[in-house]
Amino acid sequence: MIDSLLLIGRPAGMELLVAEVLQLARMARVCGSLASAISLAEQTELVIVLQHWSDEYPAVEIQPLLELYASSRLMVVQGPWCCSDRRNRQLWPSAICVSIESALTRLHVELEIIGGKRTPLPWTAGLDEIFAFDHAGCHVPDGSQQSSCHV
């Protein structure tokens, strides 16, 4: 369960994720833009940004949001139009970005982190560390199986 949640962006196209997130939160606030979330300036346990396309949010608003919510867990859920962002853009730290397809799995990992059951991935993590974090517990090439798969 999440004590406090801040959801930023338009839920259109991500309704299933939004419904799941809102069910897991004791208290939730929804902001339509980064600017409104920044002006809210209220600490929260988990911040989820819904990003539908590249450059949807300006860099001049991203950095203040990252600074303001540095002590919160942060997750940027990216729609299919953002697939090349890690190669072509670096507005968000790669470690906090997740595709819409993997968002529910990452959400449950964030719940484990909030609950103290898992070590968080630092925002400065490299792509190899992100891959290892996202695939902890998956099948390995030699055919053996680890506990569970987070993709």
C-alpha cells in the first residue's frame, strides 16, 4: 500500500495502470502538468509521471521536479512513442523510466522498495545496472531458473 501518491499527466491510453495505482494508494493527488506538481510542493511517497510522447515535458520543468521530489520514489511511465528516448534524449534519468508494458511490474517493485523489502536502484544507474535490476529473478541462458521474473 502507498501512503501518498502524486500522479502527473494525462491518463488517456494508460487507464489500466492508473486504476491499479489509485487502488494501491491511501491518498492520491492528480496533476495535469509538471508545473502544477511543482507548485503543489508537497512531499509524497511515490511520484508517477505519465509520458505519452518524447518532449511532452520541457527540460526546464523536469529538473525542478526531480529536485523537489528527490526523496520520493519516482517512476516515469513512457508510452510507445517514447521507445527511442534512452538513445536520442536524456531528459529523465534512465533508471526511473519504464515502458507502459513494464509499468505494473515496476510498480510492484516500487512497492517492495517502499516497504523496505528491496534495495532501490539509484537514479544514476547505468543501462547495465537497470537491465539487471529489471530482470532480477529471470531465467538465465543456461536454463536454470531464479525465484521470479520482473520484466
